[in-house]
Amino acid sequence: MNILKEGEHNIVDLSLSTFREIGDVCMTDKFVYIDSDDINSYNERYTTNFSCRIDFSFGIMFCYKGVYDVEINSRICHVQQGCACVVSKGTILKFDSSQSAPNVKYFCILLQKEDAGLALNDTRMLMILKDFIGKISDQVFQLKEKTTETMGSIFKTMSNSLKRSLFPYKNEVLQNCLSIMFYITIADVMERKENAIKAMPTRKEEIFSRFIDMVEKHYKEERQINYYASEMCVTPKYLSTVVHEVSGRYAREYISDFVMNEAKRLLYNSVCSVKEICVELHFDNPSFFGKYFKQHTGMTPLDFRKASN
């Protein structure tokens, strides 16, 4: 157990190796599920000032019963039933052991790799998920009442399955439950966002929305911003500026992200060969596709497929 001192607090780095040492939580080689009972157990085991640093790609916290306060990167956040929070790598969480009453229930799911979301098997949703995590990381947000009820049911099912001592499909159960959770949570948040935009859309928001729709339809054939700018009757520079002002990211990033997410999805979820994926994404040849893929990931398509299995 790697415990670091920081002021008066004990900071525990939470990683897969840490959980393997503890040995009393639900985990696979890609995910860890930890609930309020586990957190309370750690508080009692180490110290009432127990804090943890997230050493995973990202994690999701969800409160399905009661009210409690959690300190996120030295900021106190009030969390109540139906609240969720996405935590990023390096985030420091501190839970107050005095709030360990049985009427307070929450859980965290920690994902080892950024590409764990590929279980969604939906390129559009992967794009939404990436932006979603980037924009609301380390923030608490409230979900709808019906969404909260559904989340509670999903995680009861997941927890019951994962806590079975002899169960060979833990990874599959967690992966599929995670997919459902992403869909209903993001759908909830996106609905609120779209309603807000519809209420008073700006010209730049309309351009951005149209650009994303066009990229989703044509990214396999068109990877140059000039094409989209021409179709929208604006200059490439203006389009890129607008996209950056609205989203904080440049137009070329969205185009390459669509291409890469689809390539990763096919490598992760299908048995298509690299050559077949190259054809599907309209690259001239496998060599060019391999260079493009490595430029964005640091590894070849085959290495990515091996690492994801």
C-alpha cells in the first residue's frame, strides 16, 4: 500500500496494484468497483483523515441514497441523491468518516484505460463521452429522478454479480453495465444542454452544431477542414476559430477524433483485419493508415488491438 503524507492527511494512491493488495473489492483487469461500505472500511483501517489520489484514467462517482460532503482537490462538494461526478487521473478525494451512516450510499467505478469507453461500440457516443468527461471532470452534477432510479437498479445488479465469489463473467457484466450507465447519464446531460441551446442558440453554436453533424456523416471520406468549410460557405480559418470558441477544441481535432475513435472501435470490437479497416476508413493503403494511427496513438493498429484484449 503506497501511502504518502501531505499536510495532516494520509494520501493513498489508488491503482490496480493497490486494490490487488487489499483484495476485498470488485475488480477486473480494466475496472474497479468500490462503494461507500469499502470507503468506510478504508477510513477505519488507515485514518479518519484518509484521502485517495486517483491513479486511473478516470472514474465515476454516483450517490444513490442520502446526502454527504466529499472533498475534491481541496474543494468541498455537497452531494445528494442523484448526484454524479466524473473524476480524472490525479484527483484527490477525501471522504469524511463521520458520514458513514447506513442511509448514505454511493459508489465509484474506476477505469484503468482511456479507451475503456470503447465498450460502448458507438463512435458518435465515444465523441460525446470524450467531450463530456473533459468538460465536467471533478464537478458534481444532478441527474433526473428517473435516471437516478435507473442507475440505482443497474448498480445493484452489477454489485450483486461482481460480489459473487465464483463468477467467470465479471468483466463482461461490468463492461455492459458501464455502457448502459454512460448512455443514460450522457443522454440526460445532453438533453439539458440541447434544451438550453434551443432556448437561445447563437450563430456560432449553430455553425458548430452543423459542423459536428457534417463530420459525423463524412469523416470516413473527408479528413480535411477545407471540405467542411467549403460546404458551409465559410473560410477554414473562420470555421476553426468558431469551433474553438464554442468547444475549446479545434475543428481538425474533431475530424481526427472521429476517424481515430472509429478505427479504435473496429480494432476493439470487430474481427476486421487492418486492411479491411483501412478500406472502411478510405485510407489509400494500410501503410498510410498505420502511420496516421501511430501519429495519434503512439502505437500501430495491431499493437493497439493486442493491448486492448
